[in-house]
Amino acid sequence: MRLVVATCTATYSGRLDAHLPQATRLLVVKADGSVLVHADGGSYKPLNWMSPPCTLTVSVPDDERAALGVQEVWTVQHAKSDDRLVVELFEVHHDSAHELGVDPGLVKDGVEAHLQQLLAEQITLLGPGHQLVRREYPTAIGPVDILARDPAGGTVAVEIKRRGDIDGVEQLTRYLELLNRDPLLAPVRGVFAAQEIRPQARVLATDRGIGCLVLDYAALRGVDDAGSRLF
């Protein structure tokens, strides 16, 4: 990755035209070929950028641009379109290159897969006497997150979401309709489990006879000790 802090202008042409007047900015050239123009603000979003596949060509300015103080011209041309980003550098304050290596990617904590694993390990959160049948129970329309048995031997299908919306209830409803056609499983009742269940989703689930379970991720992980709370 190359990092350049420079006083520059930037002009984008192609699907749209945009111009950044002269100011000091951060120019980022990544190993994948992308070029980004950042200001000292605006959070993570660049002011302008060119995504790969593209090529960066560095050239000296013509006499007219040189007379205005331009020291270097970057032309970033997209390989599959007419989109072009032209950056004119007036003064370079910093220029460095860094080998970052292969990034392992973002590892998210508290995603649905984690919630599913933790609930499967603590299946009695569905109620005393519940037993896990399996995770990712296959059906013709997709896997059910958890299939369990209640103390009476009845089948329980659990759909898990981080945020419980109406779409999740609808999804579980389709699973229940299919599972209840199997005489080896029927009758099958549903449980909609999420870290947060929106009121509309709870109303719809209750109307369809589906139970709701709010999951406390910290408590599932054993991080939150409810017995030590003052309130």
C-alpha cells in the first residue's frame, strides 16, 4: 500500500463528472490497484476513488500546468469503461509504501452462526427437558437453524436471527408448514429466537402460535453474570 499526503486537485470523468479543488489530502494506492482520495474527515468514506480493474500512470505536467505549480499528474483509467480520475499534485508532504500482506478478513462476533452454536449448547434455554436433535436441519427450502425435542417428545424448530423482523417469522412459518407434512416430525412448533425482536415480528409470531425467545449474547457466552448485578 502506498500512502501519499499531498496538496492536490482531483477530477473524475465518466459516468459522472466531479472536481475537487486544490487542498491537502491523503492519496491511497492499494495493492489491488484501487486509488482513493481522502480528506481529514468524512469517516471512512473517500472523497473520490477508482475501483479495480484500473491502471495508474504517473506523468510530468505540461508547461501550462507546470507554470501553475503542478509537479506530478496521476491518471487512473478504468480498464472496462471510460471512467478516469486525474489527480494533479502540487506539493508532496509524505510518500511511503508498506507491505501489509494477506489480510485474514473481518471476523464478526455475535453473528447468527455464533448464536446458533451457543443456543445448541444451551438448548434448555428453550425450556427444561429440551434436547438437541441437530443444527442446520436440512429441508427442501433451506436448513432449519435448530431442531429439538421438548420433554413430551414434540418437535421444535428454531429460527435464529440477530435482529428479529417480520421476514424471519415468515421464514420460520414456511419451515413449519413443510416440517409438519412429515409424519415422523409432526406436530412441529416453532420458536423465533433473536437478540432483539421487533414488536411487529412478535405480534405476527404470537398470532401464528410461534414462541419468541430473546437471546442475551453476553450471557450465552458466560460473560454476563446476572447474579453479580446490583440492578
